[in-house]
Amino acid sequence: MSNTTDIKTDKDAQVITLGCRLNAYESDVMRAHAQDSGLKNTVIINTCAVTNEAVRGSRYAIRKAKKDNPDANIVVTGCAAQIDPKSFAQMPEVDSVLGNAEKMLAVNFEPETLLGGEPIKVNDIMSVTETAPQLISGANRLLEKSQSRTRAFLQVQNGCDHRCTFCIIPYGRGQARSTPAGEVVAHVKDLVKQGYKEVVLTGVDLSSWGGDLPGTPPLGDLVRRVLKLVPDLPRLRLSSIDPAEIDPALFETLTTNARMTPYLHLSLQAGDNMILKRMKRRHTREDAIELCARIRAARPEFTFGADIIAGFPTETEEMFENSRAIISNIGIAWLHVFPYSAREGTPAAKIPPVNGATIKARAKILREEGARMKALHIKSRTGDTDVGLFEETGLGRLPDFTLVKVDNPPKAGSLAKIKIISSDNEHAIGNLI
């Protein structure tokens, strides 16, 4: 590994993001810190560790970044770097490794700090008690720089106290910790002033928000407060949420407040009770189906996304069929399928595995079922009138997460009323009205 303070000055720093939406949000913050500090000729790779394939992808991204930018300094951060900093530090392309807590602090992006001294700047993530220091700093200017999308992602929670048997992420993110509601509301107000029409609350284990705050308020309290105290916010959306932790206040707000988008992405992981038990999940198949049915009964336009793992150790054909069936049982229109990949250090890695070819085949079947359900959902929107938030691609995003195509789309970040006239497998097709 090289370590140099010979800082080049020709190109602005760039950030390469792998993995989840929280990583994407944190990359925006790092990009702003790098700009503020005048960091040049540096590529920052924000890695992912959710699967072995994600770690391999992170290493590939590092090597490619150096090949494409041979004179640049390479800085590696994110979950893969937090969990195994020494192995990344040993890569010849890498100049510095930065931990998940350290990457959020502006001081660490001063060129001499980032690229000088000790090459590994990674502390014990389990000792971190603060969430989103970039928010607590209260800098409007940082928020203005850090968002590059038509919707704004706002980190309100980090870490996880649960120990699902397949998951390494708690060791990259630390214990669950929450941003106080007052800070969240203040920054949502700032984002609305900047013109954002939709804010997405995000976190590693979002539904655990508040568990470490005085009085242990539930997530539903935060959502209610944001909607009440920021009346000019047209849309509030949640990122992935655990179906075992939807509190009564959140359920009521999801099903009764029109400004709350009618969409949830569930951290489902499987549709078979034995597999869920072996994963150490806290919900059953019946719990998930019943929850979604209750939500839809109260608000029929609701749609769902979900994560499902294919080929978890000991998964039989019958168990797999239960996971396949739950896609249509719930009506999951937005499915993310993860072929199981053993992570060293997790309990599941010690369980007898499913054959790799079988895992691949099952993942393909799940994706096909997910694509079928998405096409059915999109087709069902024909004839509806709804409001789209238009993205930089020219596509609009409906509240239920459906993408819509129109002729002559309005500028990115605009809300527009649409009459849906037809569909293809990926988009609704409509006219502006």
C-alpha cells in the first residue's frame, strides 16, 4: 500500500458509490466535505459488504478507479473497509482507508489529514454513539451541496442491534442510534426551502429509530412530527423497513395521511417460517402477509417492495416455494433478489449450504416472479390519474413508486398531474394534464 502527502491539484475529488441508499446519501455528504476542503485528484470509493459479491465488486471498483485515474489518490471507505480495513490497506492501489464514522466528519477530508499520517483511520464502530454528525452541525450549505437528486435522502438512523444470522452489516455500522426528532424536522424544513418535493427518511434499521432516545419514541412519532411541522412538504417516503416493527402510530399515518407515500419496501428476506427462524428474523410468513393485507384494507392504493434471499442454507424445494409464493400472496411489485452468499464471521456461514447452481436457478425464478408481479401492477394503473415527481431521466415517479413516461416531461424536481393511458412491463405511460 502506498501512503503519500504529495497531493495533486488538477482535478476535483470524485466519489464512487456501491451498495445501499444510505451509502448514496453518505457519498453526497463526503462529496460536499471534499469540495469544502479543496481536496483534489482523489477518488473515494464507498464500499459495500452486504454479500461476498459486494466485497468483490468493491475491490474491482478500486482497481478500476486506479486504472482510470493513475495519478489519483485512492481512498476507501464504507462497510467493507470498516469490517476489514487491513485487507483494503494492503491493496497497492489504496492510499488511505477511512471508517464509517470517520467518513462523516469534515475534518477528515482536509488533504493533509486524509492522505497523510496513519493510512488506516478506522475506529471501533461499536463505540460510536452519535448519528449523522453532518446533520447535527446544522449547515444549510452542506445540505445544498450534498443532494444531487430530485428527491432528498435524509439519514435519521444508523446501526443495528439485531443479529440476523446471514448479516455482517452490524459490524460495519455499529449499534443502533437515532438522530433526534428536532434535528430531523429542522433539516426537512431546509430541504423544502431548497425546493425538494419529496424527502426519504433512511437508515440501516429505520424502524428502530427512537429506541436509544429519551422516552424511546417510535418511528411513527417522528413521521407524524415531520408531517405536522413541515406542512409544505408534498411527499414523505420511508426507505426499507422491518415488517416486525411497524408501530401503531406509523400504521395510522401510513394509511391515513395522503402526503405519506403509499409504498413500503419490506426487509422480508424469506417466505418460509423455518428459514425465517434460522435467519433469526422476528416475523413469520403469516405476520408479513397479514400486515400487508391490513395496510391495503385501510389504503387500497398501497404497493410493496421487498428483499428476498434465494438459497439460504438448508432451504429445501418446499421452503423455496413458500418464498416464491409470498411474492404473489402479498403482491410484491418491486422485488430485490439476493442469491445467498456466505459471509465469514456470520452464524449462517457454518450451516450446510445449498448447491451454488441451485441458488442461481432459484434466484432466477424469484426474479421472474417479481417481474411478472411488477408488470401486473403497472398495467393495473391504466386509467388512473396521479401525480408524478419527475427525475433527471425524464421519467416521473408516482407516489406508489411506479415509473411513468410522458411526452415532453417537465424539468427534474417538478410535480405534475398525469393521466395514465397504457403501460409496458417497466413503466406506466401517460399524458400530462
